[in-house]
Amino acid sequence: MAKIIVDEKVCKGCGMCVHACPLKIIALDKSRLNAKGYHPAKLMEPEKCVGCASCATMCPDTAITVER
Amino acid sequence: MAIVFQKPSTLTDAPMHYCPGCTHGIVHRLVAQALEELGVEGKAVGVASVGCSVMCYDYFTCDMVQAPHGRAQAVATGLKRARPDNVIFTYQGDGDLAAIGTAETVHAATRGENITVIFINNAIYGMTGGQMAPTSLPGQITQTTPYGRDTNTAGYPVRVCEMLSTLSGVAFAQRVTVDNVKNVNIARKAIKKAFQNQIEGKGYSIVEVLSTCPTNWGLSPVEALKWLEDNMIPYYPLGVYKDVEEGVKK
């Protein structure tokens, strides 16, 4: 059981976490915009997350907190 | 559940002004993690340069000085000599360290100043809009080289780590990158070692980080990582160029 928490305020929708996720379970949420006007990253299949922190390691804005 | 990854306490909550996907943010975090892990936040003084990272004083919780263009290592020299117990680092881009600041860089290195230098090499001038930098690759298209960098007139890119590793005053020189998780972890260790060297009084330590500039390269953040891997790493090989403990490797 693991999860990531994305701080949507600082997410710039760059997609580096989407690219880094080995399980490909992160996507940019095209249905929403944050205050800066970016589509924030979202964990699409929470039950599959193993908490490897690859996404957080590659996030340039340190927007991701990982719990495991 | 326990938190296994979170923002280091040495980074402020200010949202970074960098473009989406700019690897400056990753390197900022690695520096902040090193300061946190070594417990030197309270006595660290960073020297910001001119370039995109000019406002990095907003992001680190330690004391910061903003130096004139290219002079960060001269300022760091003064800080370290006046306050030898403080941990002094510079954070400079290629337009700062390898262009206008070459003299300050080479002389701080050859004097063996006991400082830590974090050098961001993204092969272009970022803040001013994507002009050719001394580190731009042969054939690279930039605003000022629309047909690609012509080595007949513009010469060849500067390999800073190789150049500095020949100087006796340099204790540690390593080139790393942050294009994937593995390389970020290598970069994290290198940056921590560069700070550790200073604390142990070993002398001048430089970590060159190959970085991306998606906006001025005209690529998406993920495409930029691939471009770095395909084009920059072959010209700028990664590795340890000098380590006083282990001797010169390459």
C-alpha cells in the first residue's frame, strides 16, 4: 500500500513524473486546470502504486510527496 | 504509512519560476537535500549567479548572496576566507561559469579555494532567450546560430570538468546528469560529496550537471531529456574527472 500526494498548486504539468513512472499509472489530468493554468499530474490507478518515488525524484518542482 | 519522500526542509515553499520541466528544480532539491543531510543549513551561504538561477535565493532557506555576472566564485572566495567555518557554495549556469566567469572559475580552482561549485550546463543561454553559449554543441541550432554552431567561426564547446581537472588546486570534479532516476541518484551523491569535501577541508569541489532547457531547445520536457541523452552525454562524458582520494581516473 503506497500513495503519492501531488501539490497541485506548484505542479506545472511538465509530465516528467508521467515519463518516470515505471508502472505508467500517472497521467496529466486533462479535465482540470490548476491556478497557473496547467493540467496537474494525477495518480490514475492508486491501488497499483508501489511507492518507488521515481515520480518524486524526477519532479522539478518537488510537488510530489510519497507515502509507503 | 510513513512518508518516504518529501520536500526537504531546506527548500522554501515559494513556487519556482522555472519553465515546466526545467531541471534546475531537480538540482535545487539535490543541493537542499545535501544541506539537510549534512546538517549545515544554519551555516551555509549560497552564492547565486546571473542567469535563470539568479533568483535561487528565494528557494533555499540558507543565507544567500547574489553575485554580479560571472563573479560568484570570487564572491565565494571572499566569504570563505572571511568566514572559514561557514559552508560556501556557488550555483552557476554555463553562461555565467564558462563564459563571462571563466577567469574567476579557473583562478578560484587553481588557488584551491575550499568552496563547493554547482555548475549547470544546459548548452545554451536560458534567461536571455536561447543564444549560443560556450557550451553549445557543434551544429546546435540556437537563436544566434540558426544554421547550427559553425566550429570554423565559433570554435568548439568548453569541457569544464576536463579543463579544471588538470589544475593542482582542484580536489574533486565530477560530471553528472539528471535525465533519469538512476542519474539523479548519482548526482545526489556527487553533490553531497562536494559539500562533504569542503567540510573536511579538502578544497575546491565542482559538480557539473548536464541539464535541459526545454523552452529554448524547442522541445517538450520529455523530448529534452532524450536530446540530452543522445547529444550532450556523447560530447560531455559523465564520470569522476578528479578525486584527490582516488586520483585522476580519466
